[in-house]
Amino acid sequence: MDVSMSFSQDMDDEYEKLIRRMNPPRVVIDNDSCKNATVIRVDSANEYGILLEVVQILTDLNLTITKAYISSDGGWFMDVFNVTDQDGNKVTDEVVLDYIQKSLGPEACFSTSMRTVGVIPSTDSTVIELTGCDRPGLLSELTAVLTHLKCSVLNAEVWTHNTRAAAVMQVTDDSTGCAISDPERLSRIKNLLRNVLKGSSNTPKEAKTVLSHGEVHTDRRLHQMMFEDRDYEQRVVDDESSVQDERQRPDVCVDNWLDKDYSVVTVRCKDRPKLLFDTVCTLTDMQYVVFHGSVDSEGTEAYQEYYVRHIDGSPVKSEAEKQRVIQCLEAAINRRVSEGLKLELCTTDRVGLLSNVTRIFRENSLTVTRAEVKTKGGKALNTFYVSDASGYSIDAKTIDSIRQTIGQTILKVKNSPEEQQQQRQKLSSQESPTRFLFGGLFKSKSFVNFGLVRSYS
């Protein structure tokens, strides 16, 4: 059976290569036609997941997609993306432009998953995936265990949402700097981390710990892990929290366009980095195919519209399925929402650094809502979003005390309430003059009005 499956896989791969040779992708990068963005046009033979692959490549390069027009009905994929760099300027770096050409053009192989700059190469490290119930001090406890077990954390990303937590960590052996290969040691690490995740909670959801040495695209895995953990399910909250959550809730709608057998998914919410990746990733993981779409995220808000079918060719079939799509997209958007005070740490990396820093946070009643940990050239470059464990506003004196303990030049506050207010005012004054023009153009059934949607079923 294994031989026959391997043969079938090889045949599929060869067929895909043949199709690609017959219909090589074409990428056009245009810095002239749009005043304030680089326009990237991608034409290619269509295949399941190709939209996510393209969006993933652009997102991993830290590019901002301000507009997108998606069309992949039939056997051809034709998309247009307006992108800028992190400063809102056109992309002019020749290294980046060349990478885009090579990654999306004829040299690319979309069937080889997770080949972008966002992939963690783990041949020399061990990847740990953790899922469990969130609680104050959890990250501090996990990193303390890893330090005790003589594991160094090279890279890590931690998300929390809806009382659940997920983390992907890349660790090495303290003494060798290499991946941990001893089965008994790996088993001990796995069991101790699972015990920490379980804590004293009586939650019916199981804590999960997975160790591997394969390649991992961190953001994609975190979405998959939290989706599998069903973090999108409703939970019981107090009235005050419920009102606050409702105010922050994205506006997600799903309607069926029965004449063309499409389901039309629209998303309206506050714009932020990687928003398009998060929604496309979720639709793909739920096995929906985007046939047409439009995205407009100029200004402070984002509008996304997708014409989708399930991979089996059908639109959304029931009210229960509709609600599940809405809940999953809301969860995908909220997982990466940066709640809390942003703290950035930059210092020489050392064994136990992450454990010490998170312990100081815990001792000062701060809980980490999201974290990104990186090491580069012997330097630790860490970002933490923290909030008060009791739900109150963080006292400025607490932050000053923490910075004095860790080091004023090592730990910096990046988005104080005053800075957030200034940023909101700046964004409001820069609202795009074409915002409402495109907002009206992309209302539900907008593609119908222009005759751009055709059914090939």
C-alpha cells in the first residue's frame, strides 16, 4: 500500500510539473501605474491553495497589501496586489523585488509548501508546539521549565485568544547548540510542558504538546493549532466583557448567491498588518476556495469580499455552517489583535533570559497576551504585549520598576496610551480620498454589477 501511495504521489507531482511547464506563471511588478503603491500582477495555472501561497510570500516579506483583486474561476489564476513597505512607500529594494519574481514566477513551485522567508528551518533545532488554557504567568512557567531542562529558546511566537493559548517554539540544547535528539529527554520535556499547560484547571479541553524537527511556518501553524483547539467557540463572559467584545468584534457576513452557486463572504474591521493572510489562511484551512475577491485596506479600516465555494464545489449549505465560517473568521482576525502594552527587549542573548524576563512580568502582575521571540547574531530581539492580570490599566510606576530591574535601555515601551492616541489622529488625517469610492464599489455583489463573475460549473 505504501508503495502504491508513493507512486501515486510521484505521478501527481509530475503532472503538476507538466502543467506548470506548459503554463508557466507570469509576474509583472509595476512601480509606475499607481501613485502610492507597487502593483504586482500574478498570472498562473490555478490550483488549490495558490492564493494563500502568494499572500504568504508577500506577507512574509513584511509588505502591506493595501488593495487586491482576485480572480481564479476556471483553470487560471489572475490576481493583482497593491503593496507598500512597512513605511507605506513603494517597494524599490531590488533584493526584495528579485525575490518576489523568483518566488512567484516560473522558478516557483507552489506545490512545495512553506518555502518562504517565514519558514523556521529546524534541522539544527527542535520545534515545540503547545496548546492549552491561558492563564496569568503561563509563559513564565513554560520558559522556566525549559531553562530547568537546559533548553535554549531561539525563536518563539505565542498567541492567546478566548481563554486559550498556543505557542510555537524553536529550541536547542544548551550545551551543544543543536537539536535535542535523545528520545527519553524529548519525552520528559513533552510531559513536563504538558503538566504546566494543564495546571489546576478543570477545563474539558485537553492540553497538547508536540515535538518535531520538520520545517514550520509559524503563523500558519498557530492558526491551524488554534482552529483545531476550537478557540472560535463562544464562551461565557460577564456583561462588561461582553459589551467590550461586541464593540471590538469584526463585522463578518456570509450570504449565498444561488444563481452562481457562490457564497459571498464580507469582512469589515480595523486594519492591521497580516490581516489578509489571516483571513485567507482560515478560509483555506476550512477547505473553501476563493474564486473572486476584492480587498481595500487604505486608511484605518479594511474591507474584504470573497466569492467562495467549498472544495467539494458547493456553497455554504446550512445556517450552522454559515455561523461556523463567521466565528472562525472572527477568531482568525482577533488572534493577532495586539491587546495590551507593547514592550520591546533588545540585549545580548543568554541562557535563561526569556525565563527571567517573563518571571519579572509575572511578579509585577502582568500577563503576556502575545509574544514574538527572536535571536539574531547573538542578540535577543523580543516583543511582548502585556496587560494587568486583574484587568485594570497598567500603572506607569509598575512599568518604570520593571524597566529599572531589566534595564532602561534594554526594555522599551513602544505604544503608551499617549502614543496610541497620536497614531489614531495621524491615521485619521491621512484617510484615503478614494476610500468611500472603493467602499461603494466593493459592496456585496459588486462583481456582479460589472459582469466580472462567471460560473464555470
